Amino acid sequence: MKIVVCIKQVPDTKGGVVFNPDGTLNRAAMMTIMNPDDKAGLEAALRLKDQFGAEVTVLTMGLPKAADALREALAMGADKAVLVTDRCLGGADTWATSSTLAAALRNLDYDIIFAGRQAIDGDTAQVGPQIAEHLGLPVISYAEEVKVDGDAVVVKRQYEDRYHMVKAKMPVLITALSELNEPRYMTPAGIWDAVDAEITTWGRADLKDLDDSNIGLAGSPTKIARASDKVRKGAGEKVELDPSASVDYVMDKLVTKHII
């Protein structure tokens, strides 16, 4: 069994975000982490490796520093890593990103593709299903549990206040929720090996079945009109009253705002 996990190096939003003048994220200027939903997908793949002896390849598109996320995945137990990086791919929206990743996946063998449900820097939940559409694969999203049954997968899929049990034949693409599992830690031996591990690097020239009109900022139909850091709230209204008067004050505010 061959499994490919699409991961993304995303800004660590706890440290704040930095924007370029065109509204895109200045990723080079921010601290980064592996996207949490993607890490859950990686853990699901590693558990299938433990169970069936699967080969796990991690794939990402990004700046050269995205290799750090790939080495983290290798230290966790992945077997191979592929970085797709090229200046002409920068500024991609979900369409251009999924088109590029699909072209990279055509260079690989896979039975299962895992992707995170969504990335914390975009929250679109579009790239995984779009990749499946480009490749003509069935897609099961919002995975809470994944099992292999012969040549098929059986997935418990989150759905509002209940869940679906969905079965699909491989090859298939699955998008993982962070609730899918608790990702393992990197091991000391894994970290040691990952430092010197070879990472396959592909540029635009290595992606054969890809139209230039579908890559990078120029090939992105989504345009950002304006972007800003989160708006900080003011201090609000402060009053000093005794307990009885405080109750009357709060109740009056709730009535005035039609909350009660």
C-alpha cells in the first residue's frame, strides 16, 4: 500500500501574521508549524503503515523553508518527502494550489491520499476536494475514523450532529479532521535520521501535466481586495458599583440591547 500525505507549512498565528503589500501572506517573515489537520492525516497514514507496512510519502508546496515541515514528518515516521517549490508558483489560491499539487501527485504512486480538512491560514477546506476532482478520484471529507477493508476504505465522516459511514474503493482521497487522532511525537532517532534525509525537490519543469494559466498568483481566480491583522478590541466601558447596583446596570444593558 502506498500513501501520500499532503501537508502545509502554515504561519503560527499565535505569533501574529505579516502581510505583503498585495494582501498575500509574507510567509518568509513568520514563524511556522505543520497545519494541525494535515498532521492528523499524517498520523492516520503512519498508523496504516504500522498496521499494513504501507509506504508513506509526504508532499508539500511552498518556500524552500517548507522542507522543515517535511523533515518533521520524516522524524515522525514518514518514508519519503517531496517539496514542490518555484518562484512562479507563489501567491497561489486554492485553485492554483490544487492544480499544482495534482500535477505533482501524477508523478507518484498512491492508493490513499490524505489531506487536512482545511489549513488554519485560509480555512477554505477546498484544496483536498479540488485535488480529487483534478485526479478523478472519489473524496471522503471530514474523516473522524479511517479503516482499510480489502481494496477499500471505510471512513466515519463527521456530519453536523451525526455521522456518515462511507466506503470507497482505492485510490481515494480523504480529508482529515484534527479530531481524527492524537499525532505522535517525533522520536530522537527519527529526528537524527531526518536531518540528513534526502528530500526530493521539484520545480515547474518537473510538473508535466500543468497549464501555466493555472499556477501562481497570475493563475489564481481568487483576488484579495484587502487584508489586515485581527482587529483589537477596546477596553470597553468600566464602572464601579456596589453589587445591587451592578445587577441593575447589567440587566438594563441586556434589555436595551434586546438580549432579554
